[in-house]
Amino acid sequence: MTPEERIVELETRFTHQQRMLEDLSAVLIEQGRQLEEAERAIGRLLQRTDELGAQLDTPRRAEEERPPHY
């Protein structure tokens, strides 16, 4: 392999790696957006559960309930 061929090969590999890095960055950004959306949805669900629990005057979660032996 001549030095020129080697340089072309390295440049080709570099270009592919650069493209892969850009693709991975885009995926990471999208997953971050999805995570934020899921966290907001969970927050809304917890708030709604609190509201319904207050209407029923019952604990929201199992860990808030008193054990049967109390």
C-alpha cells in the first residue's frame, strides 16, 4: 500500500467514523427528548393519582398504606 493509498484509506475511515458519531449524537438527543417527555407524563400521572387519592381519602402508594397488623 502506497502512502497515498494509506492516506485515502485513513480519510475514508475518518469520514465514516465522523458520520457514525453524528448519527449517535442524533439518537442521544432524541432519547433525551423522549426521557423528558416520559418524566413529564409520570409527573402528571402522580399528580392525578394524588388528586384521586385525596378524593377517596386513601393512600396513593402501597408504601404509604398501613400494614394490616396496625
